[in-house]
Amino acid sequence: MKKPVRIVITGGAGQIAYALAFRIAAGEMLGTDQPVILHLLEIPNALDALKGIVMELEDCAYPLLQDIVMTEEVKVAFTDVDYALLVGARPRGPGMERNDLLRVNGDIFTVQGKALNEYANPRVKVLVVGNPANTNAYIAMQSAPNLSPQQFSAMTRLDHNRAVSQLAIKLGVPVTAINQVIIWGNHSATQYPDINHALVHNQSALALVDQNWINHDFIPSVQQRGAAIINIRGKSSAASAAFAAMAHLRDWVSGTDAWVSMAVPSDGSYGIAEKLIYSFPVTIKDGEYHIVPALEINELSHARMQASQQELEQERAAITDLLC
Ligand code: NAD
Ligand code: LMR
């Protein structure tokens, strides 16, 4: 039997956490041979709701779930954790821009970055889901000087899955036929879903769809999918976000030769400013991701990639004072 790993989910009583905790406890993220201890962090107002979730988790009698730590204290939540899923944040409501959330959420991620730095397993892997996810991850990373920047990431896997799905629906093929889709940039409307390198049954996707569809249908619909779900459902996506978060962490731990999109600190690849948390195509081996190198980038792609970089630079400028 493997040694249990500790996984913190912040925003434990929220809707994404509700879709995550039960599946992680069932072994869907790290495997059915990996015991887990769940740490669930909430704000005081949500502790009753969290208690109810803990009761439900107990009622599942999951063989892999060795313990549950339920807390409002950051120190308790982050002590010795091996994996951190930073989900808790104020979600965007109808008509609200993501940038409005920057400062509200910035404080949360400063505190949590410091706590990761001080109390977590020094090899902790961190995934930020709470929006604005890239900049929140940047804040947490900068607040944790003893950890490597490579331990921090933000989620663009949901955007990646959305792009794969939209292309599969358009072409009437299974999603498994599609490879090498990329999300570049920010998890926001400036993200660039790129199918210039995508393969469908090992054939170039560009030979199968026209540019008009790519520019006026595919790209905007992936960019706006989160907002479209909020508008129609009244709440932001939850089950699909949880599924993407599990896939992100699972691949990061277990590895993948397939290209997946992860927002990670830029190493300067593709001219993106170093340390910005920017979504790149990556492959993963032995727990380390590697940005897919030397892709040919055409002028249109370059402009879109730059636009998302600029937005991230503006977000970074807006929160710099929080990092003192
Ligand atoms: P939710 O409102 O249902 O849950 C958020 C929870 O976080 C709440 O229970 C709240 O009490 C808690 N919380 C707030 N501040 C906290 C703090 N300081 N510490 C601990 N917990 C705290 O929201 P949700 O639908 O679960 O979404 C969570 C976040 O994920 C939002 O920011 C949303 O925009 C984001 N999101 C990101 C993606 C992505 O692809 N990156 C996709 C969907 C949603
Ligand atoms: C999503 O992509 O579904 C969410 O990030 C949308 C949001 O702003 O919560």
C-alpha cells in the first residue's frame, strides 16, 4: 500500500470543490492505489456547509480516504500538503469582468502562497483554479520564495478540453482522434485557442476546416465559453472545471506524451516575458512539464499570443503592490 498523500482543496464548500472532492477520494485523480488525506479550507461563513460535505464524504466510506482535515485556518490547511488545488475565490457573476476580481482575490493568494512556502511539502505541486487564475498563480508563486516557480501552475485545461470538443463536434469525429490543440496565454477572453498544429486522425486540422470558421466561430466560442455558461446557467462551470483540474494534476504527476495546455511560469519560450504565468503546450515526464519547443508561429498567431501576454502584464501591474 502506498503512503497517503495530502491534498488541499481551498473553497471546500464551493461548487467546484463539491465536484472534485468525491472523485479525488474515489481515486480518479491519482489512481485507485493511492490513499489520500483531504484538507478542505473554507472561510468561517461556509464552515457549516463544509461540515455537511465532510459528512457526505464520510458516508461514502471511500477505501482510499484515510482522513479529512476541515479548517478555516490556512496553516492547518497547508501543513505537509503534497498537492494544492487553489479553487476558493469569489466567482465572476453575470456581467462582471474578470479584471474586477483581481484585487479582491489577490489578497487571498498572497496569504496562501506564504502558507505554501512555510508549511507545505517543499515539493508541493500547486494548481490555481480560482480566477483570475493566471495572476492568482503568479501572486502565490511570488509569495513563496522557497519554492521553485515550476511548482506553480494555473488551469487552462478546461479551455483545452473545450477546444478539442468544439473541433471534434465540427468534424464529427471522436475527441480521441484529435491531438496537438493548444491554448496560449491567459485563462480569459484573450486566450488563443490554436489549431495550426492540431492533428485529426494524424491529418492536419487546417486541411479540414476553413479559416472563416476558425476565426469567427471556433476561437471566439472557446474564448467566451466560460461567460456563455455563466449567462445561461447563472453560475460558472463546475463539473467540467473539476474534471479539467483532475486531468491537469493527474498528467502532471503521471506524465503524458500528448500535448496538454498548462499555464506555467514562462521561461522566455516564444518570446513570452519570463515568469508570467502563461498557457503553453507541454508534455510531461517524471513529474516535470516541458514546454513544446520550436513550433512555427505565424504572424496572426503571434499577434494573438502577444495580446494575451499584454493582458497578463496589465494584470501583473495591477497587483504588484500586493506583493510587498
Ligand atoms: P463557489 O463560489 O461555488 O466556491 C468558492 C468557494 O470559495 C466558496 O465556498 C467560498 O466560501 C470559498 N472561499 C472564498 N474565499 C476563500 C478563502 N480565502 N479561503 C478558502 N475558501 C474561500 O465558486 P466555484 O464555482 O467553485 O468557482 C471557484 C473559482 O474557480 C472561481 O474563481 C471561478 O471563477 C473559478 N473557475 C475557474 C475555471 C478555470 O478554468 N480556471 C473554471 C471555472 C471556474
Ligand atoms: C470558466 O472558464 O468557465 C470560468 O473561468 C468562468 C468564470 O469566470 O468563472
